[in-house]
Amino acid sequence: MVDRYTKVILTVIAVALVALAVQQAVPSASAAGSECKGSYFDPCWVKIKDN
């Protein structure tokens, strides 16, 4: 019979693996370089693009 400690450890490992898989599936966002003025009153727009 599997004890509670082993179940907790296996659950933590499973959650970590799912988190890594989701992290790889979600695309990263990048800001447009030349369009940003760097001013507080003129914000830069972020576009999410597929690599």
C-alpha cells in the first residue's frame, strides 16, 4: 500500500509536469521595439504573435 507521503510527492511531481507543459503551450508576448516612445503618457502596445 502506498503511504500518504508518496502520494503527496507524486502529486507534486504531476502538478509540476502539467505546469511545464502549459508553460510551453502558451505563446510568449513581445513588445514592438521602434514603436515604443518610452513615455509614461504614451504607452507601448503589446502584440501577441505566433512564432
